[in-house]
Amino acid sequence: MVIIVKRRGHKEKFDERKIYASCYAACLSSHLDRKYTERVCEAVTKHIKSWIKNKKIISSSRIFKMVEKTLRKHDRDAAFMYKTHRDIS
């Protein structure tokens, strides 16, 4: 089980659905096709899961950066939307 240390210091279990959901929202905000969005988000989620699988604890900031980097490989606009959404939330 991977533990995520959130920005305010509390900890929670890693939930891949959160990665998928935030990626999906960013892609839709970039007006990408839904089927393409699903493929991208599945790829991003799979990459993040494999990247953290041997870690016991990791910060949400590191995951955020890795999601942004991975998403940028698929679509720069979606990566921008992903990054700026966090800045305002």
C-alpha cells in the first residue's frame, strides 16, 4: 500500500481514481475527444501506478509533477489545464 502525503501534511492511501479523474477533467477542459481522453487518462494512470508501485510513501507534489510530465507527452494543452487547475484550487 502506498501512502500519499498531501500538501497540508495529512496522509491517505493512494487512489488511482483521483489521478484518472483529474486527468480526465483537464483533457475535457482542453476540448479533447472523449475516447481520446479516456485512452490518455488510462495511459497516464497506468504510468503513475507503475512508477509508484515500489514506494511506500510519496508526496502528492511529486505525483502531481509526474502526472503533468506524462500528460504533456500526450497533449500540451491538457497538461497546462492540469497544472493551472491546481494553482487555483
